[in-house]
Amino acid sequence: MATPPTTGSLYQRWVAPLLCQDEGADAEQLSRLTLAALGAASTRRHWPLISGSLAGLGAELQRRDHRLEQTLFGCRFANPLGLAAGFDKNGVAAGLWHLFGFGFAELGTVTWHPQPGNPKPRLFRLAAERAALNRMGFNNNGAEALKRTLERQALEPPGQRPAVLGLNFGKSKLTSLDLAPDDYASSLELLTPLADYAVINVSSPNTPGLRELQDASQLRRLVERLRRLPACPPLLVKIAPDLEDDAIDTIARLAYQEGLAGVIAVNTSLDRLGLENRRLVQTGRTLAEEAGGLSGAPLRARAQEVLRRLRATAGPALPLIGVGGIDSPQAAWERITAGACLIQIYTAWIYAGPALVPAILKGLQQQLDHHGCRSISEAVGSGLPWV
Ligand SMILES: Cc1cc2nc3c(=O)[nH]c(=O)nc-3n(C[C@H](O)[C@H](O)[C@H](O)COP(=O)(O)O)c2cc1C
């Protein structure tokens, strides 16, 4: 009897061909359709027929190995690989991400006010470069809707979930920078009971002025405001790849002084990373002329540099999450050995499909075997080479 097709092979056959050119299937619409299906499955994941198919998905994509487990800022991670923020902005598939093999998923960015984001088109494939340009502008249904969406899925409480769930918070577009701390605080206060950890996103390039909140005094004011909430989950800050070295050092020190749970590096880049003259087929303009943040393979080298810099300044005590251009087991290993306790993927996961998660985890297991490490935490910041 023929073996049934795997999710990975179905993706390769039906989805990957749509992604190997810039034009054709609209990137945002593909994501929207996928999330609609996943959202429907997540709320019904205990129904017999659906739970059977989902168990098959888990069996194919999950890799259990106690050497990949870590406990960081009070959260137990089954493995170090997470889904980066921005894919599941409204948290519709929160109950499913562990079945894709992820040890954690970051939901959001959520803002206090629901907002439509920037005009479309606002997400572009750069297929040949395995990259994307986006200027979504925090399109999301708002904090209250996220709360309802998560409650509807009847998730296990924080600390008891198969995958850790982080919530990523941004500033509403219509809130002034001056009032930003209250805007973040309103969202966080509402959603704290549902979050394993919370991320202060001050690095999206698509909300005017947002990145100014990375300045030390503004960031300190923001963190201190959130700290005054009656309850606050472990707080991390997510930074841009476009910061100068001095600014990276300042944030590393501030994170340490303020007792932040960690730093996530990096968000998408305003730098064109050598692709200034690359034209978007949809608009006919070059990347130098287009607004938005770059992600994917061209971001890898810069993301690695920022991570190294953070580690050098903050030392091993501050947990770092590495994200940006990770698209292979080797890139994952190199980010971890440069100092990331955890790593996240987005763009490469879209291009390569669900099989990328077990492929990365398998690669990490092989490196642990090779180097004789008993735990992934021994590899973090070790500088051990990829062999
Ligand atoms: C379409 C798209 C939307 C994104 N939205 C968010 C977001 O809402 N919040 C956020 O912190 N990062 C967002 N990101 C950035 C990713 O989380 C990640 O930091 C970045 O893409 C680099 O990782 P990658 O090269 O693996 O994609 C988005 C990225 C993409 C491609």
C-alpha cells in the first residue's frame, strides 16, 4: 500500500511552486488562507477527526529530545526553535504551534487599538533571494480581540503548555510617542494572564517613530511603566538590526540593569543589504525606493553580528533570542553558538515549508552528538564549530 503523503511533501508539491517567483499567488492572501484553516482547526482540535489528523502532523514534525530542553526566565522550552512574531498576529492558531514542532511561538504584534495596517500591497516576495519585504504596519484585531481569540481556544494556562506562547506588543498607530507607555501597558495588563512571556516591540520599521523608543531614556521609561503593573510576565525587548554598535551596547546594559528577561535580535531591516537596485515586479520600483523591512537570507549576516555584539556586552547571564535569516541547521547552530539560547524563524519557514523545523532540530541533535554536549545550553555561546 502506498504511504500517505506527508505535510512536508504536500507543501513541496503544492505550495513551494507558488513561492518560487515574485509574482503570481499573493503572499498576504496565502498567509491569510493558511491562518483561516489553522484557526478553524485550533478551536476544534479536540474533535475526533481533527485531533487524529493533528496527531499525524505532530508525529511527522515534532522531535522530542531532553537535550534540547531548557528552562529560561521561568518558562520550560521543549526545544530552542520558535515561530517569530508577525505570522500569527491575532493568535488564531495558538493551540497548534507545538504540532509544527516549535518549542515556542510568539503571537502578535498586538496593539491596544485594532488597526488595519498600511495599504496593500504591503508584503512582497523576493524569491530568488529567499527574502521578503514587508510594510504591514501592525495590522491586527487589537488586544481585546486577541484575548477573546485565545480564550476561545481553551489553551492550557501559562507554564503548562506544550509550546511556550509569547505575546509581542506594539504601539497603536494613533497613540503619540509620549503616551506610548500607557498604550503598551493597557494591552499588557489585559493579556498578562495569557502570556508565558511578553515582548516590547520597539523595532518594527513600519510604525512611524516607533524605533525612537529604542533610545535609552524612552525605553527605560517604557519598561518602568510596565513594571508598575500589578502583574507582569517576563519582559523581553525586540531590537532592530539597523542600530549602531553603541546603541546595541546601551540596550544590552539597560536590559541587564532593568532586569529584563532577555533581548530578541532582530526585527526586519531598513537597510537594503546589497539589494538597493533590486526591482519589485509588482511596483516596478527598486528596493531603495520602497518602504518596508527586509527579512530572510540577506539579513542573516547582520543578525548574527548584532547577536554577537549583544552577547559580548551583556555576557552569558542575559538570555538572547536570535532571529533573522535562519534557514538551515547550520545557520541555527551558528546563532546558538554565538550566544542565542533560543532562535526563531519566519521567512525561511514560508519558503521551505513545515519540514524545516524537524530538519533544524535534527541538525542540532547531530551537532550535540558530535561535540559530546549533554544539553543545548552547553552549546549556547560556546563558539563550537558546525561540523
Ligand atoms: C510579513 C512579516 C510580518 C512581520 N510582522 C512582525 C510583527 O508584527 N512583529 C514583530 O516583532 N516582527 C515581525 N516580523 C519580523 C519577524 O518576526 C522577524 O524578526 C524577521 O522577519 C527576521 O526573521 P526571518 O529572516 O526569519 O524572517 C515580521 C516579518 C514578516 C516577514
